[in-house]
Amino acid sequence: DVRHGPILYMEDVTVSFDGFKAINNLNLTIDDGELRCIIGPNGAGKTTMMDIITGKTRPTEGSVWFGSRHNLLQMNEPEIASLGVGRKFQKPTVFEALSVFDNLELAMAANKGIFPTLTARMTGEIQDRIDEVLSIIGLTALRFQPAGILSHGQKQWLEIGMLLMQRPRLLLVDEPVAGMTEQEMERTAELLVSLAGKQSVVVVEHDMGFVRSIARKVTVLHQGSVLAEGSMDQVSSDPKVVEVYLGA
Ligand code: ADP
């Protein structure tokens, strides 16, 4: 459900590393509530694009807006995160010795800059949000288990849950299904599809079957620019895309 225009707007963005353009005149618009998949061969600029959105990398040229009001090029990484931009890297980084529940609580506390002792001083609001997130990520039954015993897929869902604690508006997810079983991939597809609408989700993924199963709209990056954009059927039958990527 599209609300009020784009959540993310990148116009004519270029990033040069010593003269090499990792991002070259990139134009990308993500609508509010959209689930977008970004694909492209190695070196296409996918990671650099995510780094620009979170403020880790500064463009050499161009503009990047979050909603209509926030010029991301005038904000640093913590400021961008506090707008509600959450990033999930490929490898899960949960606290293995802590319970699933405590991982979620800590994610909330870290965001607020407070570190309550893990059992004390929890407000009803945080408790409610933890319950809600546990249900979204399907880990309610495992909430008091140490995160270390979770499967790889469950750890990925927990980390997504840790980002959800902060009620992000835009989630950036890097190769979520790498290393997952078929069943975990199906569950992850359901999870990401269910998150869209409530927040915008941008997924970088190499597994084309997975992309096909979740994406309404796919953006193909190549040499730092958008090569093609549309449904999976549209882009995968585009001769330019076949040539540089799917046919390789
Ligand atoms: P992808 O994630 O699609 O594989 P990247 O964004 O990681 O692509 O990289 C795009 C291009 O930019 C690659 O050719 C890479 O070698 C180059 N690159 C990325 N980061 C740097 C950097 N810090 N310095 C120099 N070159 C870089």
C-alpha cells in the first residue's frame, strides 16, 4: 500500500573511488511501503548503494532524500539510523549467550541509549513490542532459549526482529537467504512480504528463485547504474539483463 510518495529518492548519484565510479549516475526511487529487490552481478554497486543510504559512504555527486523532508547528505550515520533506517548485514550478529527475548530487549535499549539490567525496569510498552516482534518473526516458542541454539535461519529472523524493535521505516536487507534451507527460505519470503506495507523493505539478493517469490518490482544494477527495472518477468526477459547477468 503506497502512502505519500517515495520513502527514498536518489537522483544522479555518483561515487568515485580514486576516479573509479562504483556508482555512476544512479537514479532510484523506493515508494513508501514497497518491497524492492536489487539484483546485479558482483561489483555492480549494490553494497555501495546501501552504504550511501545509511550514510556510511558519501556520494561524490547527486542527491539522496528520505521522504520529502530529510536530505540524507546532510546527516551522519546515527542521525540517519534514528530516522528509522535499519540495515541487516548478511551474517547474523546476535548475542548468542543471551535469550531471544533479551536480544530483542537489548536492541530496544541500545537504540534509546539506555542499558537497563536485562530483567528490571522494563516498561509495559517494551514488553508489548517484544511480544509483537516475537510473533512477527515466529520465535515466540523459543523466546527464553539462548540465541546460540537457534538455527542459521532463526538467527537471521531474530536479527530482523532486533531491527523491528525500533519500528524502522526503511529496512535494508543484505542476502537474507544465503545458507538457508528451502523451508527457511519460504518462511523468510513470508516474513519479508508481511513486513512490506508497514515499512519499506529493500532486499539485495542473489537467489533468483527467492527474488521471484517475493518481489513485485526488481531493480537490476550494472556498473553502478540502473540497467533495468520492472517485474521479475520483465527484467529477466530484457536482453540487456540476460547479457550482463542472467546469461553469464
Ligand atoms: P556489489 O555489492 O554489487 O558486489 P560493490 O558496491 O561492493 O558491488 O562494489 C562496486 C565496485 O566498487 C566494485 O568494483 C568494487 O571493487 C568497488 N569498490 C567498492 N568499495 C570500494 C572502495 N572503498 N574503494 C575502491 N573501490 C571500491
